[in-house]
Amino acid sequence: MDIVLRELPDADDLVEPEAVGGPDHPMRQVTRQVAFEDGWSPGRAAKIADLFDSLAPGWSADHSGDVRVAPLRDALRRGGLDPGGCWLELGSGTGVGTVELAPVVDRLVAVDLSAGMLANAPDVAPRVRADASVLPFPDAAFDVAVLINMLLFPAELCRVLAPAGKVVWINTLGDRTPIHLPPADVIAALPGDDWQGVTARAGSGFWAVFDRPC
């Protein structure tokens, strides 16, 4: 099956993202290595956890607001997502996305590598500290996986996702997001050749929803 990525019209609230990231950001290389080169190790995991532990106290203040949350809200409106079933949020951080998801989906589990991030997150859904490359969940446990500015571990993501499950990929600052992959690269990284997607820009970023048609 040919790869299909359908682009929807921009949302009405589209704005220019802040110039805080870009292709030279040090996390950009890490993102591509993890997605395409198995570029993860216990040492790298420890460094990333320490970094985000140090950023956790001020994270929500710097990374929330309607403009940053707009891509997630638009994905929930136009992404063809069923709020039923069990949802997984990977890289949930201090819960900026979690507070949007928890009231509208049936069941939600929020996962982050950083204990500091989770400690600063609201208690609106179960929170699990875990390395997303080795998740403590059985095969096919989730119907939808949401990744907001999150590293992509393709094989492990697909292991815990149901066969007809969906992946929601969001970069809240578009291609200025430090942890960034364009939608076409996400499809290329996911195992198998039958993934299809729909994507759109909203707020200061973009969203994409991917699935494997039955």
C-alpha cells in the first residue's frame, strides 16, 4: 500500500512559532538518532532524565497557553479520534497535555521518564515513570498513543499499540520544536509499510494522526 499523508487546511488560530529551536538545536540530532538509528542507551536516558528533572519546576509556565495547546485541541476535533478505549500519553511532562486529554477520553495513562516532571503534574490521570523504549505494559494495551514534543521509539510504540490503534504526533512549535520530526518522517520510522496519516497546522505548531487501515 502506498504511503498516504493527507493535509487538512490550517486551523483559524495559526500563528508564527517562537524562534526557540530549529535544526541546530542539540535535541534535533538525538530525535533522529532515536527514531532511525536505535540511538538510545541507559547513559543517554539518565542524561535526559536529569535535564528534564532540572526543568520541571518552571515547565508548565513556559510551555502552556492556548497557542501551545492548540495543536492538541485541533487534533481532537479534526483528527478522527475515538475518545473511547485506553489512551497512552508518552512524554507527558508536567501534564499540559494531560489536563486536556483526561476529561475527554475514557481511560488515560500518562508516562514520563522524568520523576521531576511527574511530581509537578496534576493528579488527573494515572502517572507512570518509565523509559519509553521499554514500557511496562503488555502488547496491544492501548488504542491511541499521544506524543507531544516527545522522542519516537517506533518498535516499542507499536508493541503496546493495538493493531488498529492510532498515533497522535504533535510538535507545538512546528519545525522550531527542539524534539521535532515532520509527519512524513514519523510514517517512515514506524514499522511496516501500511501507515497512513492526516495532518494540519494549528496554533504555533502542527499535529498528525497515523493509523494502519484494516
